[in-house]
Amino acid sequence: MTKTLLVDYIAEETGLTKADSARALEAMMNGIVKGLKEDGKVTLTGFCTFTAVKKAAKTGRNPRTGEAVQIPARVAATIKAGSKLKEALN
């Protein structure tokens, strides 16, 4: 499902306009990013948990040349499904 289809779904389910649905979705995504930056974790109980994970710098290889390249340290996001989401999918 794309962001556009999700906005359409939210509008259909809530009776909001597509513009309001898009703003609500954008606010939610921004809130998740803010929570990850500030607290390192965002939990939507029963649905999922987003966690910011620090990845160490490492040496990789350029697949075309085989040359070693340094990959800098970074922060990545992980998502773990909650119990209600797992139930809904199975």
C-alpha cells in the first residue's frame, strides 16, 4: 500500500477529507521520527514498536571494483510487530 492509498483509506474510514487525512498521516509520521530522535523508541501498544539502533562504522566493498570503502556510523530504525498486528496477519 502506498502513502496515497493509505490517505484514501483514512479518509474513507474516518470521513475526513483527503487533505485532512494527509495532514494527519504526516503528523503521525513526524511524531514517530521525533520520538525516535528524542527517546530512541516509539511504542504503539499491540501494533508495533519502532526503535532507533546505532550501527557502528564498518568496512564494505564496492561491488563493481572490489575496492574497500568505509561505511560511516549511523542510526537506523527497526520495527517489531506487536501481538495484535501478528494476530491480524495470521
